[in-house]
Amino acid sequence: MRRTPLLTLGLFTLLAPACVTQQDSADGGVDAGSDVASDTGSDAAIDSTPTEGGTDTSTPTDGGGGGPEVKSLSAGSEMTCAALADGTVRCWGRNNVGQLGNGAKTFDPVGRPVQVTGLTDAIAVSAGVEYACALRAGGTVVCWGGNALGVLGNGTATDSLTPTPVTGLTGVKEIAAGFSATCALKTDGTVWCWGRGGDYGTTSLTQSNVPVQVTGLANVQHLANANEGGTSFTSLVCALLADKTVQCFSNYNGSGQLGNGTKDSSRTPAPVSGIGDASAITASLIHACAVRADGTWCWGASQLVGDGSVENRLLPVKVSPTLFAELSSGFEHTCARETGGAVWCWGSNNRGQSGDGATIKVSDYRLSPAKSNVTDAVLLSAGMFHNCVHTKTKRTLCWGANNFGELGWGTPSSSERTSVPTEVIW
């Protein structure tokens, strides 16, 4: 299994080559927040003092005031993918095992979008750890990239440099790539997953290279799958059901990310305590969130939940009164989009994940939601250490870590990061 180099962050050892989850293009909730008076600029530059751990930069990139229309956007861990209105898919970032899907793999990262081979009818895309998947117009799914854990679902454990069909999977309406498992939601409300044993929603410890139905889940409306990975972690998958309850499963629950009041893992779906009114969800490896009738609630790892505390939360706690339209989580941070387009972020800001233009510091956390410089987003996706949005004016903006070109500026650097949302160069 090729997952190097290792990044050590506090108590967690993380595998850098990585992966968020498919983001819905339609608003899923009601915005109770206020508008930002002005957009302080995705292509504005800042003068920031370099801090320990890397260069804080805002390399200016001008996409000409608008790029292609993006229908689905997914930031992974050191890569990003976008499904365009014409049915094609573009990816950029790390490509060591072919996760960009263009028929090649290279040690050198790709800092500009490249076209995924052979896709002309994609309607959604989801980037996982060293791989990605696309949902096609006919309800089938293709995946490409690293496959040591069977996450491509094609019956093998062999990497694929181009899209390969997921075996026997039809009638799909949502796809969620992750670290050690991939999941798909069918139109009949059932959930099918595949990947490493113990991680795909059954009690089996045997790896499954083809989809298996997750028992106990029915009438599911939306999926969230952690899209980052590490040696001590497994995928966290959460499902939003038609009755507005939430169920999650993971073979690791050391931070309380299952939200059931314990630190006991559950390989099969288990209800999140006290939630019966959810309208949107997100999941990372070590924390998760849901939009409820009275605001946004989160649970899991300390400093990441967003309620101002520095303790693990084994049960959901209220983070914000805002009914965000969309949530998306990276490894140590979460971002949320208001219906009007304003984006808020909380959790780690050690690579500029907050997007508020502030000088980056290594040990920096936003313990409660902080407003970013983005005011007009229609799509939002959080990656492992970076975020991307697509705006009303058809600009795609990214910020955070750019070690492998995942921000799409064309200038990847092992020390490059920015807290200023900056335009992707198409």
C-alpha cells in the first residue's frame, strides 16, 4: 500500500497523498445568516510575513473573470476535481498513482486542471484518498487512481490510470469517495459500499473489491464520507435519512465522531444521538456536523467541533444558529455555505483553511465559525488541507495548502499555502 509521506499533526499521524466527498449543487437548507457587505477578493493579493512551517503566499492568478460552469466540485487530499456542464471532468494536484485520471502518473504534481480520459456524461465527481469517482448520467459510476484497498470497486486491487466501471452498480444518484471505502446512494434509498474490511458498513473484515449493500440503511437522502486518510484511521461514513435522523459507521471512534456518546467503534450504521431534524451533513475522519432546525451542530475531535471548546464532544453540540445550505469537512476543519453564498470555516487554520486572508500560523485554530472572504459561492468542497468553491460568476476559487498543486494555480510548492481564495487557472 503506497501512502507516503507521513504528516504528523499533533496526536495524529496522517498520510499526505489523498482525497471530500461529493458536494450537492442544490441548496439543502434555509440560510438564517446575514450577507457580507463586500467581497474582499479572491484575486486580491496580500503581503503576509512568512511563518514557521511554510510560506504564506497569495500567488495572483487571473482566470479572466470567469471560467467554465462547474456542476460538481470535490476537493480531496492533495487533489481537486470538477465535473463541468459539458459532462467532462477536470482534476489537478497529485498524480502519483493516476488519481487525475488522464492516463498518466507522475512524481511531479499537476498544478493546472487536466481532462479525465473518456468522460463526456459525468454529472457529479467525488475525490477520495489517491483516487476519484464520477457519477454518469445513466446512473452508473466509474473510478480511477490508487486501488490497493479495493476502493475503485472494479473487482480488482489494481490501480487504474483512467476511469474504470464499478462492477454491477446501477441506479446511483450520489457517490461518496473516501479513504478506505467508497459508498454510493441509489435512487431506491439503499447504500452500497466497498473497500477495506471493517470499513464499508458490514461486520466483515474481508476486503471487498465490489459493492456490497449496507444493511440497516434505508430511505437514505444523502451521504457523507471522510475524504482524508491516515495510518491510525478508517473511513467515517454518515447517512442522512428521510426521517431526518443521521446514522454513521466507522471502525475508529476515538474522538467520538460517531456522535453516540461513546468512544466505541461501530462497523455498521449507528444513530447519532438526539438528531431527528437534520437537513445537511458532513463527515471527516475525526468529526462530523449536521444542519438542524435550529442551527448547525457538530461532534467529535477537540478544537474542530466549532463550539469554542478544546475538548472532544461525544455528543452533538450547537455551533451556529445559521441553517447553512451546505457543509463540507476536511481533516481538521469544516466549512459551511450560506444560501446567499457567504462561506464560514472553523477548526484548524495552519494552512490558511479559514480563507479570511489572515497571516498563517502553525498552531492556529478557529474555535468557532469565522467568515471567509468568499461571498458568492454556489458550490463548496473542503479537502484535507484546502478548500474550493465555485461562484455565481463561474469562478473557481481555492485556498489552503498547495503542496501538490491542489489549488490549481499551476505553481505547486512543498511550502506554499494561502488564506486568500484565489482563482483556478483553467
